[in-house]
Amino acid sequence: IPLKSLFLFGGGMLDSALVMMGLAYFLSLCSEADAFIGASFTNLFPSSSILAFLVYGPMLDLKNTVMMLHAFKPKFVICLSILITVVVYVCIKVVSLL
């Protein structure tokens, strides 16, 4: 992904948190690997956005969503995904204001 496209969507501090959460959803391997990937973004994004990447990735990612869809009803998986996304985003917003 070109860096210019990340900056297009992640202009503000809260918008960059959403971009990093989206990257975490697709790039999450494991919590140890996420720490190294997150550290590579330290010069590009605010620390609150990197925190969003590190918190959101282990909680919800693509492979986890596929596994949950096979075990639970789709309505539950969608509700859980929305709940996790909103809670992480609100917590990151609070942390960025401190």
C-alpha cells in the first residue's frame, strides 16, 4: 500500500485511528508481530493511532471473523464486531484527548 494513500484517509488524529484499525483488521498475524508492524508506523501516525492498531488487531481480525462465522450466527458476529469497533474507537478518542 503506498504511504500517500494512507495519508489521504488518515488526515486527522481520529481518522488515522480508523485507518490503523482497518490495517489491523487485515494485517493482524499475532500480538508479537503486530508490535513490530505498529512500531514501523511510529514516524507516520500519532501514538494513539498505533495504540488503536495494537488493541484492535488481536481482538478482531479477518481470520478470527471467518472462524466466528463458522461457529456463531452471522447476526452475533456482526453485533460483536460493531461493539468491539465502537469500544476501541471511543477508548482511543478518550486516550487521545488526555
